[in-house]
Amino acid sequence: MKIALLGYGKMGKAIESIATAQGHQIVVTTSDTAQMVNFNDADVAIDFSIPTAAAKNCKMAIDAGIPVISGTTGWLESYQEVVAYCQNKGGAFLYASNFSLGVNVFFAINEQLAKLLGEKEYQVKMQEVHHTQKLDAPSGTAITLANQILEHTNYESWTIEPNEENSLYINALREGEVKGTHNVTYNSAEDAIEITHRAHNRDGFAKGAIVAAAWIIGKKGVFEMKDVLNIR
């Protein structure tokens, strides 16, 4: 598999290391800022850039006829624009707030809990912890979890401010070199159910991105990790 890496920060370097160890070839690397790219016969593009560059990077790949997956967070105000662009061009695009296979199973568990308990007398609290270099708060993973909860409960929105009425509170912390910890608690007067995902390193994110990149080659449309893992 020939990969174009759009964004060459910590995640880009982790993907390069694991992909090459698996026998794949990195044919393009770019900085985090959006720039014109010669895709050099790449089979697929992987975007882990910055919020201001992600949409442009994805559109460039689509224009070049290259399927693209993106794990950049903090740019979702432009997500529907990229979806429409992909559909109009007949391209292939997949966005995930987190490519870790474990996290995507975690999403499935959280969604099921929200469905089962959403109309019961359970209050939900969330906390996410990441390293101090992370640019966005809350994390994209936390937003995905929160949106699952909003769909099945009476919460009207999520917030990072405590005690906002009818809002799901996300306690977003930035500490040291934490790779990513997410916790969701469903609490009632009688009991509590608590689920936690803790990343030990970036390798899980990188491996999941490589799995998704291999999966999307040859496909057309807009996809999610649920499609990759067949857990819809």
C-alpha cells in the first residue's frame, strides 16, 4: 500500500513507523499546514494535520482521485462540507475522531448504554484527560461519546462548563504526557455503571488508521469506523 501522509507530527511519524514495518510505502509526507500535494501514485491519503488544514487536505485528495481518511480533530464545522464535496466528486472519505480499534468498541458499548439507560433515571458525566500539547478541548473522541448520549437522552447539548442546565458536562483536563483517557459514568440513586478507555501509547491510533486506509481503497462513498469494523 502506497500512503500519502498529510501532516507529519507525532501521529504522522507513528503511522510512518508502523506502516513501513508492515511493508507499506510512504510516498508523500507534508507538514501540518495545507499545501499543494503531488500524490505520486499514492493508493490512499491519511490526514493527521491541524484543524485549519484538514478540510483542504481532504478535498485535494478527493480531487486527485485518492481515497482519504482523516483523524484530525477540531475542524468538524467543515465536516458536512467535505462530505458533500466527496459525494459530488464521487470520491471516498472516512473521518474518525479516534481510529483505535479499542476506542471504536468503546463507542459501541457507550451507544448501547445510552440506548438502554437514556430514558431511565440515570445522570451522565464524562471526563477526558490528554497531554498538554493537545490543541482541542474537549477531544474529538469525547465529542463522539457525548453526541451518542445526546441522541438517546434528554440532554440538550454538551458543555465544558459545569452546572449548565440540561447540558452534559465534559470535564476536559490537560495533564503531562497522558496519551488519552476517556471515562463515562451513568449514575442513578441505586447504582452506577462506569466505562473507561485508557490509551497506553499512540500505536493503537496509528494501527487503526492503517487498517482503515487499507479498507477504503477501491471504495466510493463516505464512511465511518463502524463500516471498517462491521459493528453497525
